[in-house]
Amino acid sequence: MKLPIILLILFTCFNPVFSQDSMEVSDNYGLPRKGICAHRGANETHPENTLAAFTEAIRLGAQMIEFDVRMTKDNQLVIMHDEKVNRTTNGRGLVKNLSLRKIKRLDAGKWKSKEFKKERVPTLKEALDIMPKNIWLNIHLKGDEKLGAATAEAVIASGRTHQAVIAVGNEAAKGVRQVSNSVMICNMDRLTSRVDYIDGTINNNFPFIQLKSSMDDENLLADLKKLKENGISINYFHSEEEGRVKELLDAGIDFILTDNLSKMLQAFDKLNLAPAVDPK
């Protein structure tokens, strides 16, 4: 079956070469080799980027959970995708202009369903505290160098360096690196071409790349093969089709981001793949 093209996004290679840990870490708690990533948690049925959505994704058995981090006016880290709180809470305004105290007063669940009334915007620490240590955390930063440094510090303080992949732009990556070279990065800056994106990821020793589904491409399989030969783990954004799970994983994709979590996990479970990396 011919796969759709994957439009490569989210990366630049203008930084110096960074030394990174590979996916096979010494204390890996049996991390999955492949699987389904819950995009903003189980957001199809639960309010995105909330503890309720993360708890449901964990219950369903997601192998990776993706969530977004922003910094508040008082330099606190909260889980929020948009610049403004308008869409996913009953409040208004830019996250960067609001204090944590004000954000914590907002209802982050009622917009989804009355069932989630009074669900609050979580802090990064609150999100990390509920995560199992045997799944991947795809932490997408929405900010600059300061946010990168603060997030890296939080990941290290919580003992999550074995499982956390910080997906960042160029500026935020500098902040992560100021704190530690051991925190895994998936760089999210765009490049002019897919070839540059792949080569930059390999040459700079980044352990993760994130690819985006788009048009058909005859070179996709060769590109995936090149990435795997160089030890790069591949996140794919995104697919909602259960029938494509085997196709994508067989092609070399490691983790498929999805909003259709329950059905995609059911399709994955039917493949009966080895569930985890053998603990070292």
C-alpha cells in the first residue's frame, strides 16, 4: 500500500551538535518500543490537556502522552496548547499575561461536557506527578529559552529524564541545553526541506524526529529507513485511521499521535507486538 507523504516539520539544525541519550536508556522501566500517542491526552472524550484527559489515556493504555507547556505571568508552568485561555476555559486572555492563581480559578472542563465541570488547568508538576514511569512523555513547549530551561529543570526534579522527550523550537532548545545535555529533545523548528530536516536530526544526534502526514511521496520509505539506520525514533503527527496502524508501524514509525485514542489502541493491541524494551 502506498503511504501518504510525510511533510517534515518542526526542526532546525543551526545549533551545535548535541550529545543525547538514545531511546534505550539504562533505567527505562520497560518503556514501549512502539505505540499510540494520546494527543493532548484522551481529548476525544475528555477536555484536552487536563488531568482527566491524561488519566483516561493512562487507563486506556497509551504508550505515549503528548501535552503542551506554557509559562504564566509569574513564571509558573501550566499545561495549555493555545496562547489564550479562551477556547478551553471559561476565562479570557493570554497565558503569559495571567498569574497561576488566576488560571487556577478557571474551569477547564465544562466546555467539553458538564461531567468535567470544575476541571482545572494543571501545572506541569501536577501532570508529571500522575504519569506512570513506563510510558513516553511527549512534552511540547510553547515558548522560548526561559521555558526550555524551566521545563528541563522540572523534568529532572521529577525523575523523568528516562521517559520525557521535550519537543522544542530552536530558542527553547537552548534553554534545555543550558540545564542538561541528558534530556531528550525532539526539535520542532521548521526547515526548508525534508532532506535538511532528516540530515540535521541525524547530524546533531537528536533521538527523536516528528513527521507530519500530508501528500504522497515516493521517497518516504527510504527516508524512514535512513532514520532508523541512524537510531532515530519517529513520531508521526497524525492518524485517526485504525486501518493504518500496522502500515505505519511496519514502515518504521514508532509512535502515532492521535485524537482517536481508544480505537487506535485497540488496533495496536491486535498486532500483539512485544510490549516493551527489555530493562537493562
